[in-house]
Amino acid sequence: MIISGKDLAKKIKQDIAERVPELTATYGRAPHLAVILVGEDPASQSYVKSKGKDAEQVGYKSTTIRLPEETSEAELLDVIAGLNADDTVDGVLVQLPVPKHIDEDRVIEAISHEKDVDGFHPANVASLWQKRDCVYPCTPKGVIRMLDEAGVQIEGKRAVVIGRSNIVGLPMAKMLLDRNATVTVAHSRTRDLAQVTREADILIAAVGRLRFVTADMVKPGAVVIDVGVNRDPATGKLAGDVDYDAVEGIASVITPVPGGVGPMTRACLMENTLECYLRRVRK
Ligand code: NAP
């Protein structure tokens, strides 16, 4: 079974789009997502464009603020402070990475945690780890939605997450743990990685290495979720962390790249924006 993140994301966005007119009528305004881009990194530019397009598609107000590469940290923090103070803005997102002269942690902390649609603010991270009400980071949230949609039972299963980044691996592990999986987090210092991954009923690859997960690393019948987005130098096309062609026949469920986790991340950003909006207008 191949889980199409593209189709599920479309459905999620359609559901949101259907709700927005009524919410706008009830609360006097549509949800509003503000995205800041510093610099001209082509990948970041394309991500920001997609986020603005998604927001408009579901009926949100969308603001994109493009700042030059040489913007100082103080100037960026000022822009964030302005958006925090603006009552008509529900979600604030700074596209990462920011240029090297700007401290990423300081930027993330500057965003009001109530408007932190990425779920990266320390207050949201703490709430996630303490099982309190929080904004879930979009990518692991999207993965859980895909598993649920595919009818994968998570409880009691052995899950292995390869990768321990703050934005994917760690929150992914916690969210699987909260669904009562038995979770192992593997990383670059893991010994006998293939032996570890072969134990997984649910294998999540979030490494950032082209076709890193090979057939011998996958238990027959495992559910394999590919978070990775890599450019294949041979074809110039995007491909995942999983050697899809080799693993497809071994896994019971697999996600493609592109068209898998990526679109779900985008859809979950729209959901998070809606959640932040609802919390604010219902206060
Ligand atoms: P990251 O911060 O670079 O983290 C990569 C992780 O992989 C690290 O924890 C690293 O271990 C681990 N790793 C690297 N080499 C390894 C090896 N040889 N064996 C085992 N583990 C290894 O990357 P990220 O931000 O989490 O992103 C991971 C991938 O997901 C990237 O391809 C990224 O583009 C993609 N991504 C996709 C989406 C989406 O929406 N589809 C969203 C976010 C990210 P150490 O901690 O030991 O260094």
C-alpha cells in the first residue's frame, strides 16, 4: 500500500476551506498567516511561495514579508515583534534556515508561542514533552495523520525513527511514544543500524541522505515512512531517504517522495494556523 500524502493533504485543505467562510462570518475575519523570508535561498523561496499559495487556497489572509540577506538580527526581531503585537495575525513563521549572522534560536524564541504555527518555540516543545496542549510540529504531525489514514495501528508496535533533529526526529519519537509505540531513536552514532531498523514495525527515515534506507534494513511487512527530501544528482529530481524501488516490495505500507510527507507538512501548517486562530478568537 502506498500512502498518497498528496491526496490526503488535498482533503485536509478542502475541509479547512469549507470551514473558513463560516468562521470568517462568526469571528469577523479569516485566519491570517504571516511568513517571513530572509535572503534569497531558492529552496526557501519556493517553500515560502507554496505556504502563501496554500493559505490563499484555503481562504486565509496571507502575508509574505521578504527581507534582504543583509537584514540584521535586530531588524528581524523587530518585524517579528510587530507581527506578535498585531491582533489580526494568527500565525507567524520565519522560514529556516536564516542567514548565518542571525541566531536561529533567538528568532524562534521571539515568535509568540501562541502564534508559533511551526511548533518550534521552546514553550511548545516543552508542552509536547509534558503532554500538554501544544502546537505540534507540522512534519511529525503529518506523519501521524498518514499512519492513521492508512489504518496503521501504532499502539504496541516497535517504531524506529532514524534522525534526532528538533524539527523531525525528536518530536516524531515523542508523538509515537504518546500513541503507545515502543520507540527507538537512531542517529549517526548508532551501531549496527541495519540490525536496529530491522526490528521496526514502523520505520521513519528522517536522515537527509539519498536512498539511505536499503532493502536489507527493512523487516518484511514493515510500515516505512520517508521524510527525506534529497536532490538526486543523477536525475536532478527529488528523492527520499528510502531506496523506494528496492523497499516497496518488502514494506506493507510506504510513502513516496515526492507526494508523501511533504504535502502533509504543508497541510498541517494550515491546520496549525487554524488552531492558533481558533484559540485566539475564542479567548
Ligand atoms: P538534520 O537536522 O540534518 O538531521 C538528520 C539526522 O539524521 C541527524 O539526527 C543525524 O544524526 C541523522 N543521520 C545522519 N547521518 C546518519 C547516518 N549515517 N546514520 C544514522 N543517522 C544519521 O535533518 P532534518 O531537518 O531532521 O531533516 C531530515 C530529512 O527530512 C532531510 O532530507 C530534510 O530535507 C527532510 N525534511 C522533510 C520535510 C518534509 O516536509 N517532507 C520536513 C523537514 C525535513 P546526528 O544527530 O547524530 O547527527
